[in-house]
Amino acid sequence: MSYSYLADSTYGKDNVKFLKVKKDKSNSKLHEVMEATVKVLLKGDFDVSYTEADNTPIVPTDTVKNTILILAKQYDTWPIEKFAAKLALHFTSKYSHVSGVTVEIYQDRWVKYNVDGKESLHSFVHQGPEKKIVFLDYDKKNGPSRYFLTTSIKDLTVLKSTNSMFYGYNKCEYTTLKPTTDRILSTDIFARWEWNCSKLGCLKSIAEGAKDSTFDSVYTCARDITLDIFAKENSASVQATMFNMATAILKKAPEVSYVTYELPNKHYFLFDLKWFKGLENDNELFYPSPHPNGLIKCRVGRKTAKL
Ligand SMILES: O=c1[nH]c(=O)c2[nH]c(=O)[nH]c2[nH]1
């Protein structure tokens, strides 16, 4: 009798990076670029490689890496939701013993800038840590119409210097926080939307580009809504603001079933300068407090109409 059993396993390649240049058909100097980091993990009939030291079923992670790069060269990688679908279908159809796959793609934000009042053909500014992320979990036994697909915006750092409040919260003997109707609000936006696969259609049609414009427009709309509400609302709390953002995205994007926000509340504390000749500090000089930070998460769904 052996002592242990394999409860679960998955393997593949992480941190596969590429920069792809897309050249316009009519102007070879008119480019788009995509810098991406890809993770592909396989599931399937690999147990003997763990339990019997039998490598026969292993598709080497090196092969996984080569495949990602070859498919990135041969196929359109825009938008990354489509490329994730292409990769998932490839690995699950090429190898009969691969039962499922998870694909995660991080895309950097390279944005063209203006030169002499016109958008450059092929020069870009990197927008810092902000990423677009796609996650796809596909199990072959469910068929290509059932999958779990999310798109996220991560590490979009924002700050507003007024029109944020926080008062009326629970008070007890541990409470020292003072209520405020005017504070700094800053966070690193992490917004994720879960696609409704029955509305979006099967992975094959996604891989063929049938939903490219939906992916692009929902991404732009989610980013715009997030920034717009952040700027315009007199925020009652991070909780209330993130719920409003999620609701606005659900209203605009019928193909989305849930929206999740995970937002650190990055604190900026007002310096008390009264010790210096009674100097008033009217929300002008703050201390950026690196830690601790608040962390507030919510997942928002759509109420279904009662018949
Ligand atoms: O928007 C906020 N939500 C909180 O839950 C919280 N807690 C806190 O101390 N400050 C804040 N701000």
C-alpha cells in the first residue's frame, strides 16, 4: 500500500514573453505593438509522471513555450481574449490526453503619442505598470461552449485630491479615525469582468475573431467608466464607489455576468503642522503612508428580471 496519492496537478510554462509588431497592409511603417506575458498550464492524463516517474505523457514545458511563440507569429494576437481561445483549443485538440488548459495573458500598455500634432506611425510610450489581463479556464469534456473567461485591468493607479468622504462608520472603543468630508482618495485599480459564455458563443468562434470588437469595446468602456466615476463622484467610500463602477459596467455590457473590483485604499495622512507657529494645513500637505493599506473587494452581479 502506498502512503500518498496525487490529489491534483497541473503544469506548463509561465512568463513566456513576446513583443509582436502588426504592420498595416497598405503602409508597412504603420504599426501596432503588443508586449505580452503568457502562462499556459495543462491538465490531463499526467498522473504517472508524478507517481511512477514515467515521463511518457509529458509534453515538455519547452514545447509549450515554442507553441505559444509559433502561434503568436502565425495568428492575430489582438485582442488577447482571442489569442487565449486559440491557445486553449490548440493544446486540447493537439494532445488527446490533455483534458483542459488554463491560459493567462498579461498585456502591457504601449500607446502611440503625437509628433508634430499627428499620431506617430510607430512610436509608443509605455504606460507604466498598468496591464490588461485575460484568464481562460477550459475543460474539453464540457465542450467549447462552456469555459470560464475573465478580462481585467490591473495596476491603473489613480488619485483624487478632493471629492472623497468617509463618515458615519461604526464607532467603538478601538476607533480613532476621524470622520471627513474631504480627503485624498487613491488606489491601484484592479477590475475584472466575467464573460457570460452563453452570450459570447463558443471558443471556436472566439478564436476565429467573431467577438474581437466586443472584447475591445467592453475593455475601453470598463476603463472609461472606472476613470469617469472615480473623477465625477463625490465618493462616500471605496465600497460605494466600486459598486457604482461595477453596476455601470454591467449596464453597458450585456455579455458580462459579474464585475469584481479589488481596491487598496492607499492612505495619505494630513501633516499636522500647528507645532510650527500654528501653521494651518488646509488639505495641502500629506504624508503618503506606504503601509498598512485598506483593501476592499466586491463582486457584483446582475439582478435577473422577475417574470
Ligand atoms: O472608503 C473607505 N472604506 C473603509 O472601509 C475605510 N476604513 C477606513 O479606515 N477608511 C476607509 N475608507
